[in-house]
Amino acid sequence: MSNTPLDQSGVWRYREFYPFLNDLKHVVTLREGNTPLLDAPLAARYAGLKRIAFKHQGFNPTGSFKDNGMTCGASQAVRLGMGRVACVSTGNTSASMAAYASAAGLQPVIFIPHGNISYGKLAQALEYGARTLQVEANFDQILALVRVLAGRLGIYLLNSINPFRIEGQKSIMVELMDQRDWRVPDWIVLPGGNLGNTSAFGKALREMKEMGLIDRLPRLAVIQAEGAAPFYELTQRPAGARLEAVGNPETLATAIKIGDPVSWPKALREVVTSGGVVEKVSEQEIADAKAQIGLCGIGCEPASAATLAGIRKLVAGRVIDSEADVVAVLTGNVLKDPDYIYRYHTGQLEAPGGRQIQSAFGNQPVVVPNDADRIAALLEAT
């Protein structure tokens, strides 16, 4: 396209698009991006759609969309001459920040809720050399604490309140549109936690439209878990209302277990501007949707599966048309919460509060004897 951000030699005009970088030696990268767009016919049928595609950010170096933002955040930390960087995280952010900080020669400091983190992600953070502090508080309380410490100790904060993180996450939408030859889908559906992605995606789409790269805005649908849905509740109140934080958010989808999302004002603007919606889904709906995504040969973290659960609900409610062109963003890798997967398929998964989640699409392993005839009979019977 004539409006593509390339100069005549085919090189990105980085000074126009990334004006905060005046020297490319500051760039910190682990070759993030270029994540696939995957068709999933079985998931489409489950949702009641003719077609669906998943933009899978779990293919990034540390397994989540956080890498798209962290390359920019870490680069800015280097540019500013910072020595230490920090974040509060229940999983994905900690792994990403630890990797990028260590790659840049910075000291990563991670604050996590004590006993409430994905161990697959904690393992990454420890492996990448992060100094890890387990705080006896929830995510929102710890973020308030760390903002005080960052100012006092001169630590560069790399949660989604960091504007450079948001600028980096915009690249997910640019990449998506490029993969689609700049054809705009009807809907882009994403999970909602701290809402940094919602604000980043909306900003990217508006800027692409202003530049003439796309001719219209897709509608954004943000999906939250029922036990951590302050943004959904906000959208059910009259215009002008302020978000009321959930003091004790509860969901097994740990990546969106946030009761006081810092990016809600910007996210609300983007949802309204796009003519979008916010929906909430139950733990059962998330678990079943995750199993359906898995049957497509596509693995994702529980929070990612909230997208398909939300789409199914919105199609049933006639908000999304069954013929609509829908892209759902899968935010993280299947290995983030492997214990969740095992417990679902073996009928042991419980929602917060102890309520049993039904394994509607369970795939329980079977114990068999060391006997070829009996195993053959079992396989032939199924």
C-alpha cells in the first residue's frame, strides 16, 4: 500500500514510528512478534460462527503477548540508563520482564502475590535471574505498594501503566492487519484483566485508520471472568460512572484475576469508540471453551479461552452475527497453567469457593495392564 510505513528502500521509518529511540543500540529484543493467525473450524462451530481465527501470542519467546510490550519497555529503561526494573505479576509479565531485563543487563525485581502464581511462569522468572519477592497481598494491593517503592528507590516500573509497554503491544494489531492484507475483521475479541491490551489495541487501530492503512475500525469485545469483572460492571452503569474495584477478585484464569485495572479509562474510551462491548463468563464456560480450543490442536492459557467463551455467549445473544468475521486473541501459552488442564480432564477442577467444574469435554487418561490383547480390545472398542 502507498501508505505503508516504509521508505523507498523498504526499511521501516523507525524515527517516525518510534521517536523515543534515537539510537538503535538501545533496542532490547528476543525476536518477539510474527505470531501466527490460526483458523479453528471446530471452535467456530462451538461458538456458533461460520469462521474464527486465533491470533496466538503464546508463540512469543516467553510465551505471551507481554513480549510485544516488554521489548519497548526494556529498551526505554536502557535508554534512560536505569539499573533495575520491576513489575507485579501473577505470571506472564514476570517471565517476560525477567527475560528482557536480563538480556539488557538490567536487574529484574518481581513482586508476586504469595502462593498465587503460575509455577510455570515463576520458573521462567527464576531461571532468568529475577529477584523475586512474594508479598502477602493481592495483585492490586501489591501494585500500589510497588509504585511507592519505584519512586523511592529509582526503580523503573514495567507493568502496563508504563506507556512504552502499551506502544509495544500496539504492534500486535499492526501485525494482525498485515497478516490479513489490511482487511479489517468485524470483531476483535480479547480477555480483559488490567486492560492494557484493550487500550493498546484500540489506539493502534485508531492510528492505522488515521494513517489510511485501514478503512474502518473493528468492534472490540472484552471478556472478563465473572469473579473479576469490574470493567463489565462499569459498562452496565450509566455513562460517566467510575469503575468500582473488586476487593477480592476470584478466577482460575490467573492472568485476568485483577479487581482494580489501572488502564480502565483508556480501555473504556477504545471500547466506546469502536462500538464494542464488554461481557463476562463463568469458570465453567472458560474451562469448556479452553477444551474446545485444545481440540483444534491449539493450546492456550485459561484467560485466553475466555475469548471463545465470550464469543459463544455474544453469538447466542445476537450481539455477534453468526456470519461475522471474528478474530480472537489468545494471550498466552498452554503451559502457563498445566495443573488446570490436568484437573479439568480428570474431573478434579474446582472453581473458587469449591464449586465443582464439570468436565463436559474431559479426556481422562486410562490405566491399562501390560497386555497387548486387552489394550487392542480397548482401542478397537473406542
